[in-house]
Amino acid sequence: MDIWAANKLFYFIAFVVPGFISLKMYALLQPTQVKDSAQQLIDAVAYSSINYALLLGPIYAVEHFELRLSHPTLYVLFYILVLLVAPIAWAWAFLWLRKTQLLQRSIAHPTGKPWDFVFSQRVPYWVVATLTDGRQIAGRYDSKSFASSSPAPEQIYLEQAWVLSENGGFERPRTGSAGIIILAKEIATLELFHIEDLQEPENDE
């Protein structure tokens, strides 16, 4: 490998990898719309630059006191922290800040849809889905249930399908059912009820 190829590799690692790690970590914590490759590259370089700006003091100290010569192992560990660990920490911290009430006064909540906001909390519910044709489907959303998250189309799996009584109460589980999957495009409304102490609801009077 010639010196120019080595320089290209160095610049790629230095100015793309940290930002790319931040982007991927943020996407794991908070699903977002997938951007094209060119935009992702620009974002990666920008976030890498922010990473170095935040760590400018420690980087200057390490280089000024020539840690590379006196403690080479610590020097390598420090730059592993800069290149790999810090970008993960910034992504987590930024997402946490965006969810605070203080920051939401000036910028939008990072979760784009109420569907993702509700089901990302992983709270169990009794669910009544009214479909676009007027039919109602009821069930239990709990630890074995699943709801899709953005950017995937909205779908929900209820681990128990229930029969509704004539007055709209939860009557009994459907016999032999292993749950039910509902597509959001077929839902007119989705009504959620808290599960008190995880007890099955009694029939309405």
C-alpha cells in the first residue's frame, strides 16, 4: 500500500467512522427514515467533526504531553475511546436530551409517530381495534406481543385475541387462538386500556 492509499485510509477512519458509528447507534435507539448514501456520508463527516470538537481538550492534552511516547498502550486506548466509544455515548446522550421536557420546548420530539411513542414504552394494554369496515377486534398486548416501529409499516401482534360482549366488554379469550396480527391500514381507531395489576378484565355489568 503506497503512502497516498495509507493517507486515504487514515482520513476515512478519522472523519467517517466515528460519525457513522453515531448514526448507526442513534438509529438503533431511535428508528429513523433511511437516507441515501451521499447524505449519510455528509452526516458522518459532520458528526465526526462534532466528536473531535467535544474532545478537543483531551486530545490536545494527550498530544501535548506526548502520551504516544511515554505510554503507548494508553495512547492507543485513548484513541479507541475517541473513535469508537465516544460516538456511541454522544448518540445516546443526544437522544436522551431530545426527550427531556426542557429541550422539547424548542425542538420536536425525536419520535415521529404516536404509534412509535406509545408502543416503544412496552406497557401492556387491553386493545380494541375498530376496523375501517366497522368490525371490532379485541386482544391483549403484553410481553409476548409486538408492534412494528418506523420506518416499517405499522402492524401489531396481540398475543391473545378476545371476544367482546354485546356491551363492549372483554368477555373471554378466543378458543384455540394463538393471537392476531392487525395491519394499521385496516384500522380506523385503536383504543387502549390499562391492565390493572395484570388482572384479566371482568365482564361489564
